[in-house]
Amino acid sequence: MTLGDIITDEERYVDELRRRLKGKMCEEMYADTDMFLRFLRARSYNLDAAEDMLSKHLHWRKTSQVDNILTDYKVPEVYAKFVPLNFIGFDKDGCPTTYFAFGSIDVKGLAKCTKKSEFARFIMYDLEKNLRKMEMQSEKLGKKIDKWNYIIDYNNFSLASATDKKTIDVLVTLVKMYDANYPERLKAAYLINSSFYFTILWSVIKPFLSAETAKKIKIFGKDGWQEELQKDIGDDILPDYLGGKVMDPHAIHGGPIPAKYYAHRDRKSFSKLPGVKRLVVNRRSKENIKLEVDQPGSNIEWDFDIKNRDISFSLIYEDPENEAEDGEEIVPKQRVDTIVASESGIVKCEKPGTYVLQFDNSFSWMHNKIIYYYASVVNPNDIIHEDED
């Protein structure tokens, strides 16, 4: 098969995937041939799998409000000062390169300051910033720049961090989010200063990576990575602490988070709010809160607090024409804790019917969960828009 044959086949696959998804995305995305190619390549040109992956990506962008994140999101001060995520420049090919001193994060301190969902949003924001950098770099260089590099430093990584459940849970969530929504974006990931503790963590994380992503990850111990970074990235953009020539006094290197950033809560006050109900979800079971939506355009609003540990939460639409099915996930299932704050949300319902807030404790063999929750349906006529007085 010639290169021309391969290109022709790709065009046919793109045309068919584009046909299947017509009307399900904005015109700008629909015209982006590279986007269709990335999702096709991520699923080895299996059209059904690529269609499913891209459809879920579109749903994720909508529910996570990713399209507005660069204008609407404000980085919390604790992230700006203590999450060591540093953009260092463009490699020899013009690809953006980010240095993440992961081993120096104060894991337990960060857990006292913020929720997993908030940290995931911060990572989304950083990824979308890198996408914008690639667009600008493509215009500057007059060629397509569509991949990035990450240098992840495990220096100072401890056994406590490698076995910390919250750390692992956050990383698994981020890996799943990345692999599902940013396929074929990674040029290379350099995991440096890895130790025995790193291997404990890696054994848990690796199964959640796609084969294509895993192939682009290079793992180094204390030695060997300096030469590799100089060869691939270039010492003219590498900071001095990575063996390069650049002095970077403004880099964030992590470190202990002061207690003033810790979130403090009065859990008793939430349980006493008007309309709040108590729910017990037994171990190895789940509980459903059903809400009836009569008018399209209504909002479902919820707020809940878990008295002990965490729970899996999702919002499901029950299709009256397919009662045998499990239903459509409007908010995908996710593990939630409310150590820092209660979990609140709002979703606009595009169609009437039965919606189910599901609290799933089936993963827990030992612990019942006590939940205080509030949930309601707000009809369109009762919704106050921002442009109204």
C-alpha cells in the first residue's frame, strides 16, 4: 500500500465519521479535519469506537463547560503558588513543553484545601492553555503544531504519596480525562528521578493509559534524562535545574502549603438547612432520588454532603421508550468526597421525563454512607437569567 492509498483511506474514514456526527458540534469543530483524524487514530480507525469516543468528548466539553474555561476560570491562589506546573517554552520542533515537579507537591495539604473536581478543572485549564499556545505557534511558524511535551519530576516523591488513596484517585481521574479527551496530543512524556516508590504508583496508573499514550512515555531514574532532554527539547529553553542554560527564578517548585489555605467547614450547619434530607446508602448498594421534569428547559439543582468517606454520584435520564436500558448518563458517574465543601451542581434538562440522582456505594464492602442532600426541579419560567433585573 502506498502513502497515497493510506491518505485516501484516511479521507474516507474522516468523511464517514464527519457524516455520522453532522449537527452534533459547532461549525468550527466540524471543519477541523485534524480533530476527526486524532480520534480515529486513537481508536485504530474503528469507526464505531471513534464515533463513541468523540461523542463522549463532545458531551464532556459541554457538561464541563470547557469551551469557556480560558475566559471564565480564575486560578485559585493556592494552585498558583504551590502546584509546581511550569510552562518552560517550545522544543526544537516548536512543541510546547511543561515541567511538573510532581514529587514536590504537598499532597495532604492540597487535599485539605480543595476538592478533586476543582483540581481536575485546573488541569483542564492548563491543557486548554497549551492548545491555545499550539494554535499561536502554528501561525507563527507557518506549520502545524499539534503535540506537546511534559517533563514530570518525581524527585522527593515519598512512600506516603505513592500509597495515598486520594493521590491515586486524583491521578486515575486525570489520566482517564486526558486519554478520553486529548488523544494524539502527546509528543513525549519524560518521567524523571523515578524511584522504587514511583514503581508502586506506576503499577496502579499504567493500566488506565491507552497503548498509544503509554508508548510515548519515557521513564528515567536519577541519571540519563539530562542528555535525553537536551537532545529532544534543547538546552536553550531548559531551565538550569533541568540541565539547561535558562535561569528561571519564577518557577513554582511546590513545598508545604500553609494552613491559612485550608478549607474549614461546619458540617452540622448544612444538615440543618431548609429542605435538606437525610439518606443512608448501605454498603454494596445504591440509592436513587427520582425527579420528574415536566417542561424542557427546566433546571435540576442539587447539593449534598457526605458525612463519612466518599460516594459515587451520577445523574441519569430514564428513557420511557427504553425501560430495559440503564438510562442515559447526563452527569457521568464519579467518586465524590465533601471534605472541603458540599457537592453542588445544576443541569439544564433538554427533554421532559424522569431524572435520577444516583448515589452508588456498591464499591464499599464495609461502610454505610450517610448523606444529607437537597434536590429540586426549577421550571423555565422560574429561572432568573443574568440579564434580568
